[in-house]
Amino acid sequence: MRDLPAGSVDMIFADPPYNMQLGGDLTRPDNSRVDGVDDAWDKFDDLKAYDSFTREWLSAARHALSDDGTLWVIGSYHNIYRVGSLLQELGFWILNDVIWRKSNPMPNFRGRRFTNAHETLIWAAKSERTRYVFNYESMKSLNDDLQMRSDWLIPICSGQERLRDKEGQKAHSTQKPEALLHRVVMASTKPGQLVLDPFFGSGTTGAVAKRLRRRWIGIEREEGYAKLARKRIDRVEPLADPELLEIKQKRAEPRIPFGWLVERGLLEPGTVLYDPNRRLTAKVRADGTLVCSSPQGDHHGSIHKVGAAVQGATACNGWTFWHLNVEGRSVPIDVLRQKLRAELN
Amino acid sequence: MRDLPAGSVDMIFADPPYNMQLGGDLTRPDNSRVDGVDDAWDKFDDLKAYDSFTREWLSAARHALSDDGTLWVIGSYHNIYRVGSLLQELGFWILNDVIWRKSNPMPNFRGRRFTNAHETLIWAAKSERTRYVFNYESMKSLNDDLQMRSDWLIPICSGQERLRDKEGQKAHSTQKPEALLHRVVMASTKPGQLVLDPFFGSGTTGAVAKRLRRRWIGIEREEGYAKLARKRIDRVEPLADPELLEIKQKRAEPRIPFGWLVERGLLEPGTVLYDPNRRLTAKVRADGTLVCSSPQGDHHGSIHKVGAAVQGATACNGWTFWHLNVEGRSVPIDVLRQKLRAELN
DNA sequence: TCAAGACCTGAATCCTGGC
DNA sequence: CGCCAGGATTCAGGTCTTG
């Protein structure tokens, strides 16, 4: 990081290692063994060693970060208090801490503690008075027109998204979900800005940055992970239509925010939706809004607002109005909400 | 706190002040600053002053706390990283951090940040290896028979519960909801134990402790708040029915040795047991041990020992591992223990 | 082919008492 | 303190197997 020109980076996302102690094996109640994190890069002798490591990378990050840039750090109770304390000492100004609530955390097998169901992100500016980027309206749109809160419910990375090696084993022990990085990048950068991840790992930050048309730099010590990340990011297509990335204003309604479908990957930005008669089309944008051209003119906004506008009506339930092509059949997007709602219950 | 006998307190709940107005040292008037350098030094001084205040009360708390006691601290991003970092340095061992998710937080008015919708609690033991209290089954019951997670959704204190003065103004600016303290006290203490709150404020900790039949001590510098808290707690009635307080705890149930099943005739010597996949068999002997021949060799000993041996594992719960044929169905031998336990009650 | 159920796994500071 | 043995303990989501 020290090699980067001073102040050249617009946003930093960092997931520093933190394993200070490796106990014996943890087994599940059925006696199967939990495949924990035991990578060599993840070991520290004591608090002091961890603190100097942390101070070092944080000050390098501070050097690389532009004056108006922001820093995100993610961690758990093992390390986040040390990181947060040190970044305050280095002059960073905490804007929020954000809780990543995991919908599917690993249970506590011994019944000795609360299920560890979250991780903490700290979002900080370089100092108290800076003009940092916060795409307030995008966040609000992603949250169905309610202010985005500091607690985010997002599943851990598993299934198809999880990178695996030839033997089907997870390729990286702490791969972050793209939905998390989507929200981070959307919140605190503009298209074209430069994002740095100093602990690149499987490259989730780069993959999301590339898709959202941000520039990115990843630093990774392990050549194996670097290769993995390169391969992964090569397959990512930047969103083609710059309009889909435009940061917008205003939107409409309730329960499961439509934006979550986008974040969660149930709906790709750019997906085409149809009205019930298949006369009109609308495109899904990255912030969970739609764009639609109709004989009456162009419309953009929430699924509800655009649905109403193209009908010349005052109200519309976008969930039942807009349809999706699924294997040749037209299906209301509400099925995705139901799917997501089921997942989140 | 220093006046309390060392190790006399079973649990501490602390909501330390953090507005940087603790006495003269921490006061930071909002006067204009000369330049950035002064600003940085100024800030450093503030952090330093807050840190010494924190180190002081934390070490006093450590002195008062019994070796098997636990400490809870609640805070926000302004101070929680300093508190967490310092308590680690003092030797406390973090068990969980817990997120209090507010269902009704104050919105962010200026739209420059995420809505600050949570506070953080740190739960810590006095050191790494202690026998702290955690009422696992109580927490599980509170959560619809699912393990209690580290994120708690609880509304802020308002309405009837909020203490008000004669003019109808809130009597204390940071009154905590009793639901929050209820969960804290229920999780980490037993009835009759001693709870200390060194920043007593409106006395929520005392009110809940009294109702749940814990003993309590409150420390409060402001006489006005102390008076308020006394009045409030005087009106609280301890729960009359001890059963309401009873902590459902499987661990406290009488231990039933496997051999008793044989002694009591619930299991005949010579009975054949099976592993869950019905690949292996073991025979019950008159002394309550098993004999088992497996591809890896012969084994003899307790149900747990033999179960572990045949799996090549280091541990095994024999009660759930070994099965019995009952009318054609395979049933874990634990059902016999339950039967005997019922007979013995 | 489909539905039901078995099986696998995820950043985890994960037991306790007696000798 | 170390060692040993008894015995208590899991949720959600995705994939695979079976009928």
C-alpha cells in the first residue's frame, strides 16, 4: 500500500485477519468435525503483535486514501475493538458502525454462548471534516424508500456463489457475500472511482467493483488466492448500460424492499421486466429502481411508481404488475419476494 | 466500587457516559480550531482522557467482580471500541458482543449517514478460563426454542415505561428498556446473585434485578438520579412465584448413569445396540459397559468411550449414538434415560 | 420427473468435575 | 495445574439421494 501514490484511492474495504488463538478441534453434536479457519496467515501471538500489525496497515491505508475517501473495515469481537480503537487514534473519524446480521450463521454447538450471528463493519472518513461520498438516495431506494439502517440482514456466502476447488472444498475460508460488498460499494463510491482492498482474498471486492464499474486494486499475499481472484474477476461483466448505474432520487413502498432482490442476486441489474400484456418493458437498475420508456414518455423510479406512471394511474402494486420471463413463462416478480421472504424467515 | 469487597459481585452491567463531558478533563467546547495539527492533538487528548477514565472504572469493576462473574458494557461507536479494547488489555475475556437492534430508532435527519439503529453490548468473563453463568435453556426458551442469537430486536424505552418529571419531560436522557436488562440478567445470573451497576442512572438495572429476585447495588453520582431510581425501585414487586424464576436447565437435572438402566431392568444384559447407520452392533454387559467388534478391532468400556472408539473420534455422546430396536424401529437409548428420570422424580 | 428426506457445512476465541 | 473420563450439544440453506 505504501507504494501507491498518496491520496490516490477513493475507498478502502479491508477484512484483516484476526486469529490469535487456535484451540483444539470443534465438533458438532453429531461428532463431525467443524472445518475451521486455520490458515497460517491468520495467526498472531498476542494483542501487542496484533496491534502493531493493525497500526501498520491502517496507517498505510491512510496514506493511500484520498482526503475525501472513506475506509471500511469488517471484523468480529475478536479484533474489531482493537481495529476501531486504533483507527480513532490514527485520526480516522467513524461515520457509522454497521452490523452484518447473518441469516444463516453457524450455531453454537456447546450451548455456552449466544449464537455468534453477526459481524461488525466500521465506516470511517479520513478525518472529522471531509466531504465523503454517501449515496443516500441509492441506499434509501435499496431499502424501499426507508432510510438504510445500520443493521443489514445478508446471508453468508454459500451455494453457487461460494468458490470451490477441484475437490469441491471451499477455495477460501472467509469468502464474503457479494451482496455485502454491493451495498458497501454502492453506498460510498461513485462509478469510476478507485476502490482498494488490501486483504483481497477471493476477490469479492474486485468482482463487485468491476460489475458496478468502479476501478479497483487488490493486494493479496498468497499467490494461490491472487490467481483465484484474477480468474473470478475475469469472468465478471461490467454492467453494460451506464444508465443502470446512475444514482437516483425518490421511490415508493413496503415490506421486503425490491432492492434486496437485486443485492441478493435474485434479480440481475439489467433484467427486463414486462407489464401483464407484454407491451412495455422496463429495466432493473443496480439501486433497485426501474427505467421504462413508454408512448407517454420515459419513467424511472420504484416498481410501484413506474407501474402507475405507464398506466396513467395514481397507484400500482408493482409486485403484481411487473412480470419476469422464467423459461418462456411470464411470472409476477412477487414470486421473488415470496422466495426471499421465505429465506429471511 | 473500590470500597466493595474484592470479588463480591456476580455480574456487572455498565452504561458508561461517552459524550466527552466527564469532568473538566473531557470537556471539549466547540470553539473554532486554529489548524489541523492542533485539532489532531486536541482529539488525541480527548481520547486519552476518555481512555484513562475507562481504564479506571474497568479496573475497579474487575476488582469488585468475582472470579466467575461476568461484565456487560453497552455503548455506541463513539466509545465502544475504546472500552472493548481496554477491557481486553485488562485481561477480560470477551464471550460475545451483542447487538441491540432498535425497532424504533431516531432517523438520520441530514441524510449523510446510515440510520444509527443499534447499540453494542460486550459480554466478558474475568479471564479466559472461568466458569461463568450462562442460562442457555432460558435464552433458548425466550427465543421460541431456537438458540438465542447475538442480535436482539428490542424497542427503545418510551410510553408508560419512560420515567418523566412533573413537567412531562423525560427524567433521564438514556433510560434503557427493561426488556434489555431482563434479557441480560436472565442470561448471566441466577436468582439471589449480586448485580452491580456503576452508572445507575434511572435504575433500570436495579428495577429488573429486584423483580427477578437478584440482589443489586447501584452507584450514581447525581443525587437527583439516585433519588429517582430509589423511588422507582421501591415500587417494584419481586416476582412472587419462584417457579417463574426457575431456570430451565437440563444440565441441572439429575445425572443418570447408563448402568442404572441395567440395574433397574430397563435393559437386559446381552441386549444388542446399533450405531445410527446400523452397521455396527454392541452388547450390553451386566456392569453397564459395552463390548463391540468393529473393523478397527474390539472395544470395551462406557457407552461414550466405545462410541468414540468405533468412530475414531475423541468424544461421543453415547446416549444419542447407540440405538435400540423397539418394535422394528431404531430408537436412541436416551429414551430409556428419560423414562427412568421420570420415574425418579 | 418430482417430492421428500438425508446429508453437508459455515470466521468459533464452544465442557466440567474429580483426582 | 494437568490429566482423564463422563457426557451434553445445532440452525439455515443448499445439494444430493431415494422412492
